[in-house]
Amino acid sequence: MYINNHSYYSLRYGTISEIELLEMAQEYGCEHFPLTDINTTSACLNFIRKAPSYNITPIVGIDFRNDAQQCYVCLAQNNKGFLELNQFLSKHLHQEKRFPEQAPSFEHSVVIYPFEKLLEIEKTTFSTHEFIGISLADINKLRFSKLSEFTDKLVVLHTVTFRNKRDFNTHRLLRAIDTNTLLSKLPESQQGKPEHKIHPLAHIKKAFEDYPHILENTKRLLTQCHIEFNFSKDRENQNLKTVFGSVNQDYDKLVKLCESGLPKRYEIVTEDIRQRLKKELSLIKQQNFVSFFLINWKIIQYAKSMDYYHVGRGSGANSIVAYLLEITDVDPIELDLYFERFMNLYRASPPDFDIDFSSWDREDVTRFIFEAFGTNGQAALLGAYVTFKHSGAVRELGKVFGLPKHEIDKLSSGKYDPNKLDDLSKLVLRYAKYLHGKPNYISIHAAGILISEKPIHYFSATHLPPKGFPTVQFDMHIAEDVGLYKFDILGQRGLGKIKDAIAIIKENHPDVILPNIHNAKPFFEDPNINAMIERAECIGCFYVESPAMRMLLKKLGVQDYLTLVAASSIIRPGVAKSGMMREYILRHKNPARRKLAHPVLWDIMPDTYGVMVYQEDVIKVAHHYAGLNLGEADVLRRGMSGKYRSREEFQAVRNKFIANCRERGEADDVIFEVWRQIESFAGYAFAKGHSASYAVESYQSLFLKCYYPLEYMVATINNGGGFYRVETYIHEARLNGAIIHVPCINKSSIDTTIKGKEIYLGFQHLQGLEKRSMLKIMEARVHGSFCSLDDFMERVPLSIEQLDILIRIDVFRILGKDKRSLLWEAYYKCNHITINEFQQQLFEVHIKDFTLPKFTITDLENAFDQLELLNFSLYDPFILLEKPPTSTLLSTDLIIYLNKIVVIYGYLITVKNTGTSKGDRMNFGTFLDQNGQWIDTVHFPPVAKKYPFRGKGIYRITGKVVSEFDFLTLEVIKQERMPYVSDPRFDTTYNRKDLPKEPDKPFGVLR
């Protein structure tokens, strides 16, 4: 009897999950129960999946509304009807069109018009699939309406959105958030009604006792609706089935591609290689994954044709087929990659391929995918839901309750005394708890693209986000449940750096012949590159530049590819948390320590000394140590990721793991220690092939950094940096001999450029300089360099605000005038002529010349201008201190003060905030000393609380020098941020002659 039921996927309207709706339906004795969310089908697939568990026959449909005003409720009679509804909804969502007053003539769906709506549009004729919905409030009105004569068309249309008063209150708050209005001003037209809650069937039957035919019509209508998707383990793969016309043609093509790839990848094709290939091809065919590989191959072929760089990673990197198709550059034979992590008979899903492109190239690759595979509506981006977090919910609720900003900030930060809160603030916090975790709005999965055999609307409606590609209304977990497996196309700055660096090297060194960057194997054996890794001199290089990675490289003494592959995985948080990072380092450096390994684990993982490092180690341990089959082992691996942790199958596998180990005679303390290690890290570790893919890209970038450091740093800067801010890469370039210039009006471009060893920062780094101003400068310079400020102002009409930025950063220094004189001229001329930014001047305007006094501009003034306009200074930051450092200690001196307390000055580069096992906050700091070399600090909770970081600047640090695996760290006891001198541009008392002497250091001075 319940036709119109909303979950909280009726965004900013509903309050109940689809599972809670099913629980209610079961409690009230329903056999058939529809889900009809407002203008969305987000929850439909999961609703259908879970309904049998509650002995419910699921029905799905859509409550079509313009704004909050109901037009009609539609129910899919079958899967074709669901397709119809999704297509109709998607068309209007894509075009942002209002729904018409009357629904189209669906063939496989029914339309229920609300009684009041029919009176409004004066509809008096009804097709076979159209019905009249009568709510509890409409019963008395029906008696006096001609619509009562349509006895076979009348059905119960009762809306279920709430369970209780709290739900209704939450709903009203959601509506106020959605309409961006105060709760007190929320119009009733934007709200549901308090009576929109589920009533016992007896109550509804009693209300309609004078109209038994309405009850019968409703029951009959519900029993005529049926929808079915296969969510079982043996579900059909719903991805595109063929690429070249038929299954056989696809397989023949795959075999030919692999055969042609063998001599390209291997100088000698051994029997082991042949057997591995044969095994993979057989299983790929058996699992119906041939098209999955061919689609990825076609994507790569297009990228190569456009000279786009890529990295293929994920579990698919364990595959020799992927290696031969050039989807990945990881050789599974060389690395002995575990086949069963990539594929086994128990695994329903295809292997994961995460394919990275530069951020610039990714958009075009996505466009290609939609053009190549989405012409019949078979491609879509994968959706993702952004849920309410406590802080965000507090802010939204604070606004609709009308709280002032400072009160909202206080509540959101959590820094308040609960006993001193007023009733309104308590109300905000209470309802923020109710909203926490509920969906707020739909977004896009970071990388996932679906390519299905059936039209994508068979599974879901789509909307059209700003990216311009159709996006389904469910997430990756539901997609996998129904048999749709995503293709991951990601954007990554590291590849942009490599591509741009090669182009810059060719321009700066036209005679140089570079090796094939895609063939990384020679780099693995390069002693110069490996020595650089061992010294952890990897700033700017993909995945190996962070302070944590720099620390790990030094502790391990990494000097080869295989150890870097391991490092790429053990740096992950789960491995470190479980204690296995430390244990791996101990066993790596001390062979005697390896004897502590469990003999079975040593046999399973000899290359990592019996320590679980990679994701597939979970499968190996579960299969060989605990005796689980590969399917159960994979359930364990997936469960550890959090995806299936709550599901019954995972709990069953956990119990079997423990039981099997006990049967094999293992002691409980060993069993539970192994289990603890698995549980703590599996969801955060990489597959070995994935780590190997990362290590390949690391070596590619390390080669460029090793032999062409300046060009590589320029490419890094132009691609938005990496782990650090731009100034860190500028500092790194200077350490490698670069001469750095602020932007120059005649030599700089929008991007940063290099000529020889001279690097000119790009106009893009100037804070407040608009993109159109940069383009105007570049367009005007095509006709020749600028010879004076007058020349510039005539050819590039800019506002005085834009001109001020250029002058103060000293872009006109090449013209021979100091910037203060130029500022006088610019402001004088802008006050005497009208500057129109959008119109080129036709005639030269002469301004009377005037004589200015000679100005003195100090380096300190320049440094402050740079801080303001670049967000960093090219000067040594230590010249900005109000008082000279009281300690000259450098990081290279720390070794002689081991286990002693020292005082050292450091310029803050980055801070990592983390938590202890008890939930206390602590920090890891990274600084540069007065010589521009690294200082690494650890701030335990009491110190972190007493001496917090106060933003960028120079800190005086007191701490104890400690060493672990020969890596020096300062355990901070006390720190304080040292004050800078007063800004001389605004301090009239500053003595310009009394300047600190600029030291000759790697920080250097402005050229």
C-alpha cells in the first residue's frame, strides 16, 4: 500500500537510508515495497540487492518533481521500465529542463498523478499506464470529484519520508540548507508534511474502507511490478563484451598482440615466459576478461598516438599480458609477481588497471573513451557521494539557525565549553550528529569510468557535471555488486614533469640525444642514479621526495630497483602501523635478524625476509599458511580494505582463518599476531606490481633529476610542484647551480623558462596578476621587446593595479630604471590618461617628462615585495630575522652531538600532523638550516601542544639529537618562531643603511 517512499538519497530532503526503509517495510508486513526517490535512482540497485534479505519484493521508480513540487510518481514494471525512467530523468537532468506537466507514454512503466495535481492541470483522460494517486488527505475531497468515477484508475498514494518528529525536523533543516535560507523563513512549499510517515496497514485500510477498490487497485499495481539484477557471486560481467565484433575475434586479436609484444619486451623468450603467457591467456579467456584487456590496450594506443605519457599500475601490473600490450612497464617475470593477486578462478572482478596520465592529457583521453565506447550510451563516469561531516554540518546548521560567524567557527572547531552553550548551539550540535554520514551531494569518482554492454541507463540515471560527461548516480561498490567494473583513468603531475622535462632538455641542449624514457631498465643499473637514491637526494622525483620517504631511503640504504619497490609499499601507513616497516628494515640490514622469521612465512615471502610488505602477501599467507582457498583469501584481502569489512562473508573467512591455523597446530599467540599484522596493513599496502610501477616512474624521474637537474626542476615548477611548495624546487635548482631570476618583462613567459643555467620565473607565479594580463604581455611581445615603460603602457593597456604588481616585482629592471621611479611614472601617467584594459590604443600619448630624485632600494625591501607577490623570497630568509641567530649550528654538525641537546635555527618547509595510538596529536617537521640543508624533527604530544607551529618562518629549535638506522632526527624540547624585521616599506623609522650582510650560501641572493 506504500507507493511513494523516499530514502536519504532524495538529497537534502529524505532522512532514512534504503536499508532502514526495508526494515520498516518488513516490520509493517509488506510483501512488495517501492523505492521512489526524488529525481534520482541512486539507491535503487542497493535497495534491490538487499530487499530479499527482508523478504521484500523490490520495486523501483522515481518521484519526479520540479523543485519541491511533485509532478508524478512513476514505477518501473520491469527492467525495461527502469531503463525508460532513467532515460527520461537523465534527459532533463542533462539539459536542466523542467519536467512536463504530463509524463510521456511509457511502455513498461506506470505513472501515478497526485489527485491535487490532476485538479490543477485538469487532466480527465488516462492511458492504460496512468493512475490517480489518492493520499489520506484526499479521501474526503474524492467524494465530490468527477475523478472518483475512474474506479479502476484510483490507487493509494501515501508518501513515506519520515519515521518520527526528529526526522521531520531534520528534513526541514535539510530543506533550509538546500534553499540557503533561514529555518524561520523556510516556505511550506519547500517542505514535506509531518504526516509523511509510515502508517500501519490496518490504519490505511481503515481510512479507505469506503473505497475497497482503491486498495485492490493498489495491490494489483504493486504485484505487476518486478525488477531483477543478479548480485550473486556468479553474476554476469556487465562490461562491454567485445571490441572487435565477436568473442573469438577478440581473443585472436589478444593472442596476436601478445605474440608481437614478446620480441619487443624480451631479448630471449624463455619457456617460463611462454608458460606464464599461456596460463594468463587461458584464464583471461575463461573469465571473459578479453575485452577488458583490449579496451585498456586501445586507450594506451590512442595515448601513444598523441605522444601522451602514461603509467599502468594496480593489480593488473602483475600480468605479463598487460606488459606485452604495453599497458604497464613492469616485467612480472623479472619481479616474480604473484599471478593469483592479478587473477584466479575465484575472482569475479577483472584485475585493477589504474592508468595515470598527466593532468593535461587525461581530459583528452577521457574524451576519446566516450567517443570510442560511449556512442550508444554505454559509457559514464562513476559517481561518488559526499556525506555530511560533523564540522561541515555544524556550519550549515549554524547558518540556517542564524548564528553569527564567530559562534559557528567556535562550534565547528570544537573549542568550546559544553556547559556554557546556549540552547540554540546545543540544537546545532545535536542535529549535526543526526546529519553526520548522510549523503549531502553527488560528486564524481576520482578516476572511474564505466563501459557497459547494455546502455548505462539500464542501471542508473545520469547527470551532467561540469566535466561534461554523463555520470551515474551510484558509487564503485554498487557498480561492482551489479557486475560493472570501472576503468581507472587518473591525472598525475609526475608524468607531466617527465614529458615537459624532456621537451625542455631538447630545447636547452639541442645536441643531446636522450635514451628512451619508457625503457627504464638501464636506469635501474645506473650507479649515479642509485647513489643519488642512497643519499635520498630525490627532491621533485615521483613518490620518493617526501620527508618520510627520504627518511626511509636513508634508513634502508636503498641502492637498487627491487629495494625501492619494497620501499614504495612499506612507506604506506598500514605497514608502518603494524610494526612491519621497522621489522623489514631490521632484517634488511641485519641478516642474523632474519632467523626470527616464522619458517612458513619465510618460505612464502623470502624476498621480503618473511615480512608482509605487499597486498598479495595477504593472499599468500591466507592460502599457504592458513589453508584458505584463493577465493576466500581474496575475500580477506578485499575485506581488509574496508569495502567488505562488515559483510558476513568476511567474518566467515576470518573465523575459518583462525580455525584452520589451529587445526594445523599453530599457537594462538602466533595466529593472532599474524592476523593482527594482516588486519593492520592490508588495506593500505600496494600490490607488488603497483609498487613496481611506481618505482619505474621514480627511476624515470630520477634519471632526469640526476643528469638534467635544472631542466627537471623547471618542469616540476611548471607542473605545480609536488610534495613541496614551489620555493623548495627553486632552492633545489639553486643548489644544483641555477641562477634564479624574478620575472622579466622581455625574457619571461607565463611558465618558468630556462636558458643555459639561468632560470626566469614565469608570470604565473605573481599573486594577483590576472591570466588575461599575462596573455596581453605575451601577445604584444610577439611584435618586439619592450624598450620603455611608455612603450609597454601603449602596447599593453593594463589597470594601475596590474601594472603596480609588475613594477614592484621589478620586471622592468632590464630597462635601466629603478622600480620606485617607475612607480612614480606609472601612477602619474595613469592619473593623466584614461587606461582601458580592453581596448588597444591607436595613437601614442605623450606625457610631459619630469625629473625624479635618485632612489635607493634595499635588498630587504625587494625581499618583502617578493614575499608579498610570490609568496616566497629569492633571498636568504635568514636576512629577514629581527635579531641574528644565536646559534650557527648546521645539520651536518648534528652527528657530533648525538644524544645531546642542541639549539639550531631552521626555516620551516613542511609539517606532518599525525596521531598516536592513544589519539594524541603529534608532528613531524622538515626545515632547512642556515646552509640550506635538511633538518628533520619530531614533536611528541606534550611538546606539540605546548609549542605549536605558528606558520611559515624561521624557528629556534631546542632538541635532542637521536639516530635510528643512521638517520638523524631532532626530538624537539622547545621551539619558537623568530620575529622578522619590520617591513621597511612601511616602517619610517627603519635605517636603510643598517642592513644585515647577505651571506654567500646556497639560499643565494637575487641575480
